[in-house]
Amino acid sequence: MKTISVGESQYQIGDLNAFDQLKVARRLTAVSSLIQAMTSDKNKDKDMTFLVLLMLGQLTDADSEFVVQKCLSVVKRQSGESFAKLTTPSGDLMFQDIGMKIMIDLTAAVIVENLGDFFSTALSNLEAPERAQV
């Protein structure tokens, strides 16, 4: 598990299982160019919150909530000496001090950690369509 610092807390980014990766990836394929931007080395210092908001803005409300809740379901927050699950089984946040920015930053971390390689490999393997000879 990867541990990151967001805001004033430490979080562990867990692994989505293969079926959950598929479910999230299916919803995100329509915005794959934004995911490629998220996972690009040239954008690593850019505001991932904004890129994720652009990405989620292209999805339906139901799909964007699904993606965020599924991503946050594998995140744990440091609580004392141990780490506690970030969400309840129904997808509600366990910590009231988590605002939208932290929620989106954590979603971005899960997407990059779990799906970044898939999207960057898949997108780089696509061949440009051949141009018609004139």
C-alpha cells in the first residue's frame, strides 16, 4: 500500500480488485485523454484536483459518484497508531473534516495508482487512423 499525505493527514491508498478496476475503467474510458494527462510525467506538478474535476464533470452524476465512492473504498486514514477505513460500506465518509478537495485528491491518487498504467499503456498502443490518400 502506498502512503500519501493529503491536508494534515496520512492516507494509505489500497488496491481495487480486478472487477472494481474494470467497473471504474469502463466509466472513465470516455475521459481517457484526461486520465492520460493525470498520469503524464509533464503534469505531475499540476493540480490533480482540477484535472479530476474536469474528468468527473464529463460523467453523469451517478457515474461520478460511483467512481469517487469506489475509489475511496480502498483508502484508509491514519488514526493514532493505526489506519482506519475512510468510508462506510454504504460509501459515506467516516471523517467529517474531509472536504471536497481532499476527497477528489484521494480519488485521483487511487485512479493513478490503480489505473494509471492501464490507461497510459492502452492509449499509447492505439494507432492513429490512416489518412486517406488524395
